[in-house]
Amino acid sequence: MNETPLFESRIELNAFNEKIARINQQISSVIIGQQQTVQFLLTALLANGHVLIEGVPGIAKTLLAKLIAKSIDSGFSRIQFTPDLMPSDVLGTTIFNAQKSEFEFRRGPVFSNMVLIDEINRSPAKTQAALFEVMEERQVTIDGKTYPMDLPFLVLATQNPVEHEGTYRLPEAQIDRFIMKINMDYPSLDEEAEILRRAQLRNGHSELENISKQISANDIRIFQQLVHQVIVEEKLLGYIAGIIHRTRNSGSFYLGASPRASQALLNCSKAFALLNGRDFITPEDIKLMSIPVLNHRIILTPEKEMEGAKTTGEIKKLIETIEIPR
């Protein structure tokens, strides 16, 4: 990541590269491994998209989200989703102010720049649906009045893939609002040993103790604008369209990717290129981004599921059938 490019970028990236490098350094001082996960999270942040992080308990999903949030000088809130959580607990509610003799809106925890939603699939459909408008339109409508969110606005949600007791499946309409879904894997043997070594050295101190703000909310807004300046050749637009179109005509998929998915793939590829010091995207950027951008939007056919096929594996097979533009 942030490799030294062999060309002169047409976008001024010195300040950008320096600040992103500092964030990476802070995160790697706490999180062992998971470099690609961190890269994907920063990509989503630059692409102005929400992220769903999936992994077994204890794999540092919440810790990683906290590290990202604590590295940015902006608002942060955490919402623990539970079966009894109501939409008003997330969005806020209108209350009567006796002193002023009028009703006023009391904002909920979703009114922040970085919102961490822990175990998003633990709340029922009514509470999940409360996120539809704010995730898509960056605004909340209560009692006919609209309240815009402060930008940047990013939702980081976590869920456990193996525990189903007391959970509620996310509807496709909500899943599609996440620009990418990141699957966090177990650490390797060497990484596990290093985790234990660092835990021993901390002597009970918090992992977040030495984490400081590295960039401001305004920096994020500027960096997100830089993404729009990344150059995309016409043939690569066709390559993205070809991948998305093929998912809708593949015998392996019951549900293909939407036009929102094609735009997400384009924006994530541009953001990923920027993270790596380039002002243009390559077919490799698109191929790499296809997995986290598409794996939660596509549904396998029942036949494929019975065969034990995995969505990520089928996406990789599909991409290999499409000619890479030269």
C-alpha cells in the first residue's frame, strides 16, 4: 500500500499519502495482520460508502472500527443493536419542552460522522429499516421534518456469521446500501503469537491508549473529492459494466448485482488506486474490489448452495471468464 509510483501523478498526493501512512502506522501498532481489511476500510472511507464487517467473535472487528474512528478528528458514536432496540433509540425522538411550551427534536446517536453499529443483525426489521434513509440520503426525516447529517458520514456495522440465535437477517435493500462487505479471517500462527506477545507487553493497558487524531473531517472531505479526479479509461468502464451484467445472466446466481453495485465498484476502484499513489485505475484494481463490493449483493442459486459453493468463489470464477481490456 502507498507504493512509490513510477510516474508523476497528475493529482497532488503528498499531503494525502503522508496522512494515510500515519493512520496505517497507528492501526498496525495495534492490529496484527489484517492489512487487506484495513486497506478495504480506508478505500470505503474515501469512496464515501458504508461498510459491513463480518467475522467470528473476538477477531477485532469492533476494535478495528474504533481505531479508524479514533484516528479521525470527527464525531463518533457507537450503537449496540439488541432485539428490544427501537427506531427512536437510533434516530432520535420528538419531546415536549415544558419551559418553551413546544416540541423539539432530540437527536439520536446516529447523528455523528462515524457511527459504529455493533451486531447489526441483532435488531428486528423495524429498527433496521430506520437506517434506510440515513444510509442512502444522509438525512433523517422525523414528523415530516428533514434533518441533514454532518459530512462525512460513515456507518461501520459488524455482524457474526455463525451465530443465528436471536438474530434477524438483513434485507437485501439494506445490504445493498453497504458499499462493501469485508470478511475478517483468523490470524495466522505467527500473527497469533505476536498478538499474545503484545498483550503481554501492554500489562493490562488499553490498545487505544496511544492512538491520536491524524486527520480531520475536512481532510476526509477533501480526500473524497480527490477520488473524483482519478482517471478511468472508457474500456475499463466497459469492463466494470461487463462484470455486473454477467452476474445477472450467470447460471450460478439467483440475484445479480444492481446498478448501485456498478457505481460502487467504480468508486471503490478509484479510491483504491488513490490509496496506492495512482491517479488512474487498472483492471487489477477492479478485480480486487469486485469481491468486497459484490459478495453481499449477490445470491447463489439453491443448486449452487446445495453443492456447497461460496459466493466469493463464484465471483472469482465469473471474473475469469471476462476478457481483461488491454
